[in-house]
Amino acid sequence: MNILLVGSGGREHALSWQLAQSPSCAKLYAAPGNPGIEAHAECVGIAADDLDGLVAFCTAHAIDFVVVGPEAPLVAGLADRLRARGIATFGPGAAAAQLEGSKGFTKDLCARAAIPTAGYRRCTSAAEALAALGDFAIPVVIKADGLAAGKGVIIAETRADADAAVADMFDGAFGGAGAEVVIEEYMAGEEASFFALSDGTNVMAFGSAQDHKRVGDGDVGPNTGGMGAYSPAPVLTADLEAQVMDRIIRPTVATLAADGTPYVGVLFAGLMLTDMGPKLIEYNARFGDPECQVLMMRYAGDLAALLYAASTGALADAPPPAFASDYALTVVMAANGYPATPEKGGAIHGIADAESGGVRVFHAGTARDGNTIVAAGGRVLNVTATGRTVTEAQARAYAAVDKLDFASGFCRRDIGWREVAREAR
């Protein structure tokens, strides 16, 4: 197959690395790609949000299959436009992509389908939200309804913090994403990420991971798009995974199918493991970032064939995904100032040295300045290693981090800390 991968981040670098190894992939393109993706695909200068340009490219280059990495083009309807031209596409149409595009849409679906999740209120004005806060205990969670690049979630520890978060969102702190907010009860427990593939009718589990959202060691500071992850997440046991499939994933897919908006692609369920069982925090309509990196590091099958089966209604006939038994752990190297105002342009050296011993450095926000790789975004590199334990994978990843020369970058030094502590018992 001739395949087009849409996107330019660390997730897409990991996907390109796996897709290029797939026996069913004849030619791989990436739009727009990044300096790391260049090693695996022919990069073309079309932005991920240039829907007209992407559709025209697919027509001109006889593209058989499109894998959409980021969420924004899915919410904008890229998959619908490609399928209308007979091009198989991995990713939901715009209607189903509202699972990520609107947190309120997802909460309403959960209510209709009796999917376990936090209690909530949807609010369309600051006055309505401030009044609704009186119905919630503190701490309370306040979310911008729309896409906010993983940053539109505030856990307010005091009523004053909650009032300030509401004011910020309706004042445009997250752009149009905050035109509506969702207020949710705070759920206590441990978070985990679960992935499943869907062809619109059938579903297939696709592994677990645990992300680290806060910017600082010890889970302090503002939320980010993710500072690191490891896979699998042992806290998500086989029994809990079965509960997630039966109580969360299958009812979601069945409800969307009944609504006439079948979900095709990967469902990324952010979960809270509570005393009452797993509850849905929110959905993403694409592979997580950096969770995708650790999943791809462990994946051992023909990724292109499996994603194509999900995209063509053939998932029931596809073999289950094959993963290595080793753990994978990734450390995000971010630019100083992230997540507020990341410093761009910092030179990066030592990537080849860091990749020794089976470690992979996935490019997230990088660019070329002549022959030098430089920072071009907030999250810049994903240093990813494997090991027989999380402790071993962590040690290998940080040994690789220490080989990098990235003076204007930083990372958390405790990725995987929960499982490392459990392994030490």
C-alpha cells in the first residue's frame, strides 16, 4: 500500500517508524513530518490542518491508506473527506471525533449509555459556571470543552482557584475551546491510559500505559500534554481491562453506531481507577502522545495491516496485536519555559549517541537549522527505552537523556516513579 501519515510530532515519528517496517507498506509519505520522520518516510510540505492540500495529495499520488495522527484534522472532518473519495482512513469522522472535540458531548454520551464517569455540569457562561460550582465539593475539575492541546484542564484545590479558572477560560485563556466549560467532580485514584481499536462495530484492545501530566517531579506544577509514560501499566490488571472493555469501550462504540456516526480508529480512554472500579476521565480520538511512543516501542506485528483492517470493517478477522513482553518508558525533553512560553531555537546534539543500546529518540518539536537540529516546540524529544522491568527501562532512558546536549531543555527525572516504587517492595 501507498500510505500517507498525517502529523509532525513525536507520536507520528513513532508511528512512521513502525509503519515503515510493515510488510504491507510499499511507500510511506508524511505530511508535514519532522526531521526524525525523514528517516522513515518521504516528507511533504503540507500542514496537518490543510485539508484541501491533503486530499489533493492523496488523489495525485494514488494513496491507498491514510493514518491521521493528530486530533484537530479529525475534528475538522479530514477522515470524512478522504472516505468520500474512496480512500481508507484510520481515524474517526467529524461527528464521532467529538468524543475528543467536545468534553460535554462525551459526558452526555456517558450519561445516555450508563458509562461510569464523574458527575458533571455543562456551562456556557461564567455566571452559570460560578453558580454551578456550589454543587461540587473541593477539589473540583474545570475543563475547557473544546480542543486545548492537552492543557485545558484545571484541578482547583480551593474555591478561589476554581473561580479564577472559570474566569480565565471564559476570558479566552484557551481560545475558543473555553467558550463552554465542563465542571466535574474530582475523582480520587490512580490514572491509567487504555487503548482500543474500532472498525465501527468491532473492538480490539490495544494495550495500556501510564502518563505523567504535571510538568515537575513529584507530579507538581501545571498540566502539560505529557512529560513521559511507560507501557504496559501493571496497575491496569487483566480483570480491570475486561471491565473497561465491557463497561466503557463497547458501550461507547455501540452508542455511536446506533446514532449513525460509527467510530473508526483508536479510542484512547483516560481512566481513573477508583474504589468503585474504573471510571472514564475523558476520551482522545487518536493515539496518545507520549503514550504512542511506548506502545510502538513494544509493538511486534504488521501495524499497517492492523490499522487498515480497523479502517475497512475487517477488525473481526484480524489477529490480535502482538507486543513484546518488555516494558517501554519514554522521557519527554521539553524546552525551557514549557508549558507556558517554551524557548525555541535551542541547539540539540548527541542524538546518535543517545540511541545506542536499543534506545530510540523520537522527534516531537524539532526543526533543522542548517545541519543542526533545534527545538521548535514545547515538547521536543521523546527518549524511549525498554527493559525487563520499569526500573530497568527507566535507568536506560535516563542514561540516554544524559548523553544529549540540549542546554535549553529540561525533563522530569522521575518518570515511572509509581511502578518503580512498587517493584522495589
